[in-house]
Amino acid sequence: MATDNNPIEKRKDVLGGTPVFKSTRVPVSTFFEYLESGHTINDFLNDFPTVSREQAIQVLEKFKDQLLQPQ
């Protein structure tokens, strides 16, 4: 049985299809905005307790993998 390991979901009934952390209403863009403005992952997790550390790390790994894929 395959499992969906994607930490991000987009559903029209959740924030109009904005990409959010799976099973939350927290936009992934908010996570990156926190990091861009100098906040830590811990700051983000403290402010958005519905997001797990594992989900945050999975999002970073997902985008790292996409960035480092050979063209």
C-alpha cells in the first residue's frame, strides 16, 4: 500500500487552494516568509503549533530535492 508522503496539500475548500501544510490551514508561504525575515523554524513552530517539526523539515527537503535535481 503506497502512502502519500507529500507534506503539502492544495484543496479548493481549504484557503481556496493555497498550498498548506497537510491537515492544517497554515500556508506553506508563511513558513518561507518566516525564514526569509530571519525567524527560526522553532519560532514558526511555536506560532503555528498545528505544523509538526517533521512537516517543516519535509517541506524544506522537498524543495531542496527539486532544486538539486539535474536538468
